[in-house]
Amino acid sequence: MSNTALELGESLDRSHTGAVSHARLRPGESNDIVLDIKADHDPQLELWGVQNHRDAFRKVFKRKLVI
């Protein structure tokens, strides 16, 4: 597993409040990867963290990450 995937996972609990209760990667359109999340609280900080790793995700996995 790449560091990028680990950093993505860590970003999903960036606030350490358990805001994101479920996350799933699935195939999207045009060879994209879609990140679906379910949040019990406002996940704004977590989304910000994930967005900061989108370029690294594309470089490693050769696919665009859509949130």
C-alpha cells in the first residue's frame, strides 16, 4: 500500500471526532475513482484534508479522485 492511500485514510479522521463513519472507493466515469463518504458530523476538515492529497493520488494511481 502506498503512503498516499495511508494519508488519504488519515485525512478521513483529521479532526479525530469520528465525523466520517463510512468511506468507500468505487469506479467512476472516465477511469475516475470516486470516494463516497458518510458523515455523522460536519466533515469539512476531513474533506479539506482529502482534497490536499488528490494530486498525489493521481500521480500514484494514474486516476483522478472524485469526492
